[in-house]
Amino acid sequence: MAGARLAADIGGTFTDIAVEFDDNLHTCKVPTTPDAPEQGVLDGVVRTLDETGLGPADFSLIVHGTTLATNALIERKGAKTAMLVTEGFRDAVEMAYENRFEQYDIYMDKPPPLVPRELRFGVVERVDSRGNVLIPLPDDALASIIPILRSERIDAVAIGLMHSYVAPDHERRIAAILKSELPGVMVSLSSEVSPEIREYERWSTTVANAYVQPLMSSYLGRLSDSLSDLGFGCSLCLMTSGGGLCSLETARQFPIRLVESGPAGGAILAARLAQECGLDKVVSFDMGGTTAKICLIDNGEPLHSRRFEVARQYRFLKGSGLPLRIPVIEMVEIGAGGGSIARVDSLSRIQVGPDSAGAVPGPACYSKGGAAATVTDANLTLGRIDGEAFAGGTMKLDANAAAKTLEVDVGVPLSLSDEGAAFGISEVVEENMANAARVHAVESGAEVRGRSMIAFGGGAPLHAASLARKLEIDEVVVPVAAGVGSAVGFLQAPAAYEVVRSRYEILDNSFDVSALNALFSEMRDEASGIVRAAASDNALVENRTADMRYRGQGHEITIVLPDGPYNYQIGIDMIDRFETSYEATFSRRIPNLDVEVLNWSLRLSAAVPDSELCPPDPPATEPEPNGTRMLFDPETAAPMEVSVYDRDSLKPGNLIVGPAIITEDETTTIVLSGYEATVNARSHIVLRRAP
């Protein structure tokens, strides 16, 4: 049987596997193996083959997403990297924006650059913004630099020259010299990684790419070889931060595009589900073992951006991280997962995260050496998790160990019972997530109240109803296979790639339409080659945008462009589109000012079938519970006996009145008092506030 597809998502605590075959969906979770991440994937693949009876020859595609690049940047565990820049600009990545993101904090910590000053080198050369060579690159430009790179045992080099986005020849010549003189050293060119105007963001992105490239290239190579050793001959594609799939070769060349690959899969799942359920305004809530991710989805599409910060020094504070210019699905990510560590601070307040117990040693209840109280320990103590059936029964949780660590870390300092300490941890982590959702909505010019929530990931259904109540959300959808939602989203993602070019144009009588058509043709050819490598047979869908502003302004807004080729009318059409969008954003137009374009973008993706609208819910029926469990009740501050339902035994139309618990192998859905849970026609659980 050919045509099965497998997705693997490596998280901080668990590695999730999802397999589609013959209209069936099989899922499982296995512990992540931080020292050798590919081993967790292989463990999940082998287990899946055993449980499904499939063989390696039955698969047509494997899709993979990982947090490895993100973790390397956050933990500063990347390669020893050097940087070559135009002479006079070696400190640009450290000077950054020359501002203070925390204006009144005299102890403010700026994110240190990934490359220290002694490994940043100036190269004699200069090109202007139109691509004219002002100072040619000498043949011996690297003569004094290469011996230093060799003696320092550099693993990767980032090359960032002024205005190389319009004239990359000097960068390419330097790269050729480095590859000849330093074989084995990986080289990243800013003209390839992020060919856009504004050197700080371009160079920061290029340095980050170089910093993680040896690690990611080695890891992806080992994973590919191991899968081949198991007998897999199908394509291996990687999920990108922008919500598309790329080939293994592209991922190894541009690993920086993978930094948010796991969360992007979850956003794709939520967007497809929003279309399927006819939900126009959605907030997706993805909570795993290490982090929680929140994304706004309007009209079935997540918000996209080309600006992103990683490794922020301060939670929620823009400017405190390393800026990246890559296509991403816009979301907020905080250290609030099942493994997030709880403590009591000097002001007798419970603090949760952002540090996590991870997969090793894990929460105390895992009995793997963890000694700190975590969110999972709290949920086990509150009765939300069945310690005997955790992760499909593959792990037994120690309730006594969980209670003991809660008592020591939180209960005794605050004079609380074990249940009181656990409930306090739960309340704090939920309020952290609610606050993150509110801040993200405000920054996006949106409102979170009144939306529908789509909850997935191992931890989200445990907290979804309570979080929805805090956010004044009345409806929560928990999809099929919610515990491995991001992996399921990988299987729904199209092969896609976005190409950006900085080309300054003023939309006046001198606007060269033929040059614009040639530029987009070149961009399409580049994107097509990458997309075809991941999806050779699909029809391609093209989306074009331009970053535009009034002449003299410092920042742009992104405008959607029509398909080409263009004629002389395109300039007039673009001005109208820009001014309409500008007025909608700022409530005014500025008369008698020229409009200019800085960046042009083309996103090419393989076509995917439209989501079919979910049929109406069947008539309501009351299912039989599979048993009962003691669940902590926030209203009475005491445990109460509630019914437990096995999700696999529920049928469309089943109606469950809270409080109740719905269990499945990879997660558990808590139905609070005042909520009703309905199983819709597609077997998704829909929680609604009872009338």
C-alpha cells in the first residue's frame, strides 16, 4: 500500500508522530531525546510501524519539524561563527538600533551578539544602493583573515556586505575563496539568506543562520541516513516557520527558516479547522511540555509576517531579542508548558516558567530525577491527569512524588495544601497565557474577546476551558488527535517558499513596468525550483506583496498585489491599494506625496484542496461514562467525583454536561462546571458555555 504519509514534531518534552493512511489517522507520543534528537523520531517511527503494520515502502512522504534551531539560539549552543562585513561596519550587529527597548531600566540586559567582536572582520569593498561598485573587492581581501579563521577553528562564517541584496557578486567571490581555503566550514551569504534592505536585520538573520547551520545540517543528515537505514525511500520535507514545506536540501542551506516550524504546523491545523467549522475569528492555543503558543486566525488564515524575534531577554518586550527577517506565521510563544517549573519568589508570589524540566529529567512525577514542581505535577495532583494512563499508558506517573515536590516548593512556603499549591500553579500559568494572548492581540490591532478558541497540544485541552473563561471566550474546539496537533498540521501544509527582493521604486511616470515583470519572473523561477523539489506534481499558487510607504516615511505597510504580468496601469492600481490600506490603518490619506516601494515579495505554494464545511451536528445524545475520578473543584476548593469519558468511544452528537473529563491517549479535555461538550459531525469536541 503506497501513499501513507508520516509527520514528526520534536518538542521540548515529547516527540509527536502522526500517520495518514487509507483515510485513517494514527498518532503517538514518545519522549524527546535531547542528546540525540533524531533518536526520538526513530523511536516514534518504529513504534508506529509496529502499531499500524505498515512498512517503510508504504510511505510516500515524511514531514518533520523541530525546535532544535530555536533552542540552539536561546541556549547559545550553536557553532563557533565568524562574520565578514564591509570595512567600517563590524560593530553594526552589536550597535543594533541604537535605542533602549526598556527606557528606564538602568540594569537593562541587551541580547549579546552571536559573534563576538574579535571574530568580526572588515573587508575592503563598497557597493552603493543602486549596485554600483564604489570600491572593488581586492584579490587579496581575505589574505590576513583566513589564517585567523583557521587558527580559531571556525565552524561557520556569515558574510554580510553593504547593499549586497542588490549586488551580490562580492559576497559570492568571498564565499568561493572561503570554501577553497577552508573546506568544511559552512558559509552563509546575506544576499541569499535575507536579501532585503536594512543591514542590521539582514546581518542578524545571516549570523543566526550560520550559527545554527552546522548543528542543523548534521542533525538532518543523520536523520535522513537513519531513515534510509530503516528502509524509507520517500521524500523527507521540513516544515518552515512560514507554514510551508521545503526540501531537505533547502532546510540544510537555510535552517533559520525552521526556527518556528513546530508552532507553524499547529497554526496550519487551526486555520484548516477554522475553515472547516466556519469560524471567522479564532485564537489558536497550543500548549506542549515546554511552551505555549497563541496565534490569531481571521477568515481562515493565520497572520503572516517577515519580522520575528528569537531569544528575548524580557518576556513580551519587543526589541529584547535577536531580530530575524524570515517569513513566519505571527504568534506569541511563552515558557508555559507542562514541564514549566514553579517556585515562590521573595514576595511570596508563585512564579511559573519560563524554565522547564523538559524531557530530562522531566517533572517530578516522571520519576526520572526531576525534583522541581511543575505544571504537570500540579495537574496530576488536581486529578486532571490519570497517572496510570498517561501517554497512552506507556508512562506511569508517580502522584506521591508530585505531591511531595508541590509541598516543598510551594505548599510549605505559602502554607497551602497540596491541592491548594497545585491550583495556585494552574491559576498562575493560565493567567500568564491569558496575558500573553491579550498583549499579542493588542500588538496585532485585534481583540481576543468573543473569538472561538482552538486548543491542541498535550497540555492545552487541560487548561482550555479555564483560559477561555479568563479571555471571555464562549466556544472552544478540541480537534481530533489534539495531543499531536502540530504534527497533524504538518500533513495539511503545502510545499511553499517565499522570495523577497529589495528594489527601491517610486510610483511615478518613470516607473519601469518591464523591469518589475522581469524581477517577479526571476523570483518565481527561484521559488519554483525549491517548491518543485518538495511537491513536483501539484499546481502552484502565487501570492505577491509589496512593502510600500509615502516618500520620506521610515516604515512600510504590506500591500497585496494582483497576479502579473503587469502593464502601465499597475502603478496607478498600487497607489490606490496602498492609500486604501493606509487610510484603513491610520484613518487618513496624505495628499500630494509620492508613494515608494522598498521590498517585493512572491510566495509560491502547492495547491491544496479547500476545506469542506463541517455538516450540522447530529441530534444530541447522552453517552455512558467509562468511570469516575476525583477532580479538584475551584468553586468549593475540594475534590469532587466526576464522570470520565473515553474519547474513542464517543460518537457525533454526544453531549456531556460539565464537570466531566474526556480522556484520550495524548491529552485530556477538562469540561468545567457551566460548560457543555458536544461531539460534532467531524468528531471534534466543542465546548460551549451552558445557556
